[in-house]
Amino acid sequence: MAEYNLKLCMGCMEPKDSEGVCPLCGYSPDVPSLPEYLSPGTFLNDRYIVGKLLRFNGEGADYIGFDTVTSSKVTIREYMPDTLCSRAKDSSVIAVKQNCVAQYKAFMSEFVELNKMLAKMRTLGHINPAIDMFGDNNTGYVVFRYIEGMNLAKYLKEHAGELTWDEVKKMFPPIFTTLSLIHNAGLVHRGISPENIIVDEKGELKLIGFCIADARTANTELASEVYSGYAAPEQYSSSNWQGTWTDVYGICALLYRILTGTTPTNAMERLANDTLLPPKSLNNNIPANVSKVIMNGMSLSGELRIQTVTELVTQLFEEPEFNKPRPAAQTQTISIPKQHSTKGPAPEPRPVKKNDRMSRRKVFAIAAIVTCIVAFTGMAVLMMTLDDNSSQITNAITQATTPETFPDTETMPVTDESGEIVTTSLPASSAEAADPSTLPTLAVIETGSVSDGTSEQTTIKPGATVYIMNDLVGKNFDTVKNSSANENLTIIPEYIYTDEYEKGIIFAQSIEKGSNYEKGTEVTLKISMGPAKVVVPEFFGLNKKDYFDILNANGIKYEEKPYETDNTLNDYVAWISIEPGEYIDLEAGEVLSVFVAVNPDNTAPSETTVTTTETTTEFSSAWVTTSIPEITTVTESQPAAPVLTDEPDITISLDY
């Protein structure tokens, strides 16, 4: 550190000429720091200067820092689970409690793997992945770029406490997309809140604050950081399942706060007495559809909640009809009933008087007699005109109970998400009864077509079981492909590049919604492959395997070419045929040439790996060429650090 002469404020890492309080951030070097954490001015890895403590939780601590190599500000995260370890007095070394060594090592392994995965996602512009990782002081460190800006909580304070839906629609889609991609990689954030979203100087959002699962779950061995109002109910018990639906709760709670200016009620309080009001009741300017989606995304039951971010976005922006409560599936097939189309709106109900009832009874009696006479006459004529073959066809038609059989109910076909029919009986007097004119009328015809009263549709064989096509547009193809709808349809996928729909989303179907079809009918689905042109990702510091994984994830075709050089590590990417940040045309079939370094004489420099008495855990990130070994118990030749508690501790250090 003595070689670095620039005087820096430990509060903002900006140069300053004088001692005392910083005129830029107000930081005073005389303010004492917490002894459990690194002191400002600590030098790490012969490169990084540690500044003031920014925040800490059960997993570790964040410090502002300065990179003396690049002369830039950074954020340094230290693995420091304070329930399992402590910091030796007047030292930077971590002392692990005697009975906590196994837990300390296990959680450290999770910490390493989490940040390795995030480092591989550095092409995502709305997270802040690691740029360096190393081991020191009996623990591990992760270095991030420092983001200039403010967190969303402060941003909202400066914008009247809330934002409009139009503003949210412009700001949040990148966060939705980023979170969906993170979920696809198998990661769950668990800490989505105004504190963990940064609004940078360009007004763009950055998702930060990733932690291992136990740090964001109550009743674990780590001190839990559970954000009240934003944490899902399952985060309050280590015995509950967590998943993508956990982050759906968090993002919906965040939208609730942004649109209403009110933090949602704590999930545990809601479990005892759920009085959470819909967002629209607090702000009438919120669209009814958006309000309903947010409430569905904050369902206390993880099973009934919206499951994925893709589904959430579909409901928020594209498919408001999907927000209806999911009906309980009674059956997935129906027989072909006799139904009648009703044209025009249903008449308004009026009060029924006693005399009216008497008159109606007389009318019904007369109508019944006339109906019987007409029916018998029709049957006689039918028997005279139909031959035996026609009679067999007629007998082959299975008829469901019609509304005439039960005058107090009317049968309403409802389709579930798999594209199949579900039958539900609703009281005819119910205010929510569907308008009969909107329901398809099914009829079996010996030859010709099935008619829904408005247009001609696919021919249906007599006596066949008929399904009603659901609207698959806006749904994820993998979800549809793996659903029970695939049992009754022959799905023909057609993949098309488009900028309008997210990759994997269905945007057109050959059988229209509400149409009738038989089992095995072919349906062509047009599925988005995402944009035809994508940005070529950065390759610097990546070995070929990691870079090829990134290219595959982006759908970029590539060819590997050897490139002899001493300036790049063996098997690392030396250069590529298209500059990072430029576009490559996937639809035109452009292929990226990736030149992989081959060191002469097979004496390639390799990653520096420290051998310990136990298995080595290596960082494989975009920027890391050194390894961080697993912690090993100190031997007699390694003096133990001072003990801070009466309980005997075991000091664990890195063996360099």
C-alpha cells in the first residue's frame, strides 16, 4: 500500500487533498469502525484498498473499495458468517468457532458456487457479476464493479414515493428478463426489495444483493436477512420449499410498493389475518388487470401463486384473460351436447310478482303440452324418413345432460391452461353466469363441418369426443409441450426469429381459440427464437468452455480455431472475428470464429492452484486466474490467531 501514494477518502474512494471530513461524502476517518469487520485502509490481495463498511448480513459484508491496478472504485464482498466465526482482535484474520468448521466450509462452498455462476452471466447488463475472486484472511472475497447511483428506496423518495404504471412498464422489463434468465440457470434471489435494486446514472435498473439460500431463510444456522413485506411466506421456515415462485412474490410485492407507495403487509401477519388490500383500492389509476396479477403473484400459497416470471410478464402485459382463478378440473373431456345459440344480450332481470308467477306457470304448462305434441310428431316423421344406417349414427352420438334437464343451472364449458375442456355448472341466477352467446355451440354432422354458429371449422366424425382449443398465444412452449394438452394434440413447432416476443413464447397457432378439434389433430405453433440479431458477448478472461457456454445460451453459432500465442493462457479465448458489443445476425446464419490460445511447446501457463490437505475448491470465473482453496485447519507450524471468546476457536488459514 505504501507504493500507492494517492490519498483517498475511505468513505467514497475519491481523491482528497486534506485530512479530516471529506467534503464530498462527509465521511470522517475519526469515526470508529465495527471491530468484527475489516478496518478502512486494509490492503487485500496486493491490489485492493478496503474502504468503509456499506452493509452486512448473515452471509458476509460489503465494503466500498479501490482497485489500484485499474484506478477504479469497486465493491468488495467478504464471506463472513458472524454466527460461525469472528475476527481476531487487531487482525484481519477470521477465527472460526470450534464446533462450526463444517458449516463454515459448507456455506463457503455455496458462496463460491453462487458467485461463479453469476460471473458466467456477466453478459447480462442488469446484474453486477463478479470481476475478481480470491482467498485471504481465512475466508473468500468477491470483487464487483462499483455502480454509481442510488437504490430504489431512495429513488422513490425523490419521486413522490411512487411511480405510475406507465413508468414501471418502461423501467422494469429488463429486470423481468434478467430474473427469468437467472431462474433458468437455477438461481433464486430471495431478496428482491427496494434495497437490492440500484438505479444507475442512466436511469437503468441493476439487480444486486445475491446471497446463499440460508442467509435469506429464517431458522437456519445463519442470521437471516428476510425483507419484511417482500419476503414470501416460505422464507420464514427452513422446512418449506422455495423456488422461482418465491421471487415472483418478491417482485409482485415490489410492484405493490412502487405503484401504491405502501409497503405490503408482512407475510407472517397475512398468514394470521390477511387484510392486504388490492393495489387498485389504494390507487385507482392502477389498471384492474395489473392489480389482479399482483395479488395473484402474492398468494400466500406457493402452489396457487404465479409460478414463473415468464408467466407473470405474460399476465401483466399480454394476456389479461389468464388472470381468472384456475378452475378445479372435474373432467378433461366432454360428450357432444345439444346446445342453442342465444343471440343478443340477455334481458335485465326484473322483480317477479305473485301474479306473474301464476301466469308463468300457466304459460309453462301450455308450452309443455305443445312441446310434447311437437316432439311426438317430429319423432314419427323422423322414424319414417331415416334408414337403419342413419339411426345407428344417431345412436352413436353421446349426449350430455343439457340445461333443459336442470332449469336452475346452465352448463358452461371452461378451458384450463392445458388447452382442454373443463365442464362446470353455474347457477343460472348467478351474477357471474356467462353470456350464452359467447359460448361455442357444438353439433355433430354426418358429413360437412362442425359449426359454432359463426364460422366453419374442422370436420368432426360422428360420435367423436370433441375438445375446445385454448388460447396458447403468450404461453411458454416448454410449458405447453409438457402439459396434458400434448396428449390430445399433435404439435408441430415452427421456430421464428422475432423482436416482439421473448425466446420460447408462442405467438401464433393454426387452430383458433374456441375451435373444436378431435384427439390427435395437428396444430402448428409459431414459437419465438428471440431477436434475429444479438450482441456478441465479451470474451476477455474466459476459457473456451465458459465462452462456448455463453454463446450457446445466446444461440450464437461458432467455430473454434487454434491460435498460437504466448500472451494468452492456453485454452483461453485470444480473440474473435466480431468485436464484442457488435451484433451478429443469427437469422442470416452468421458464424462467429473463436480463436483459442495454444501456447508453444505445450508449456502453457496454467491457473495457480494452491494444494491443501483437503479438496481444493476453485473459482472459475471470467477474470480469475488464481484459485481459492478450501479452508484447512491450522497446524502447529501455523500460529493460531488470538481467541476473542471464552469458547475455544479453531483458526483456519490458507496455506500459501
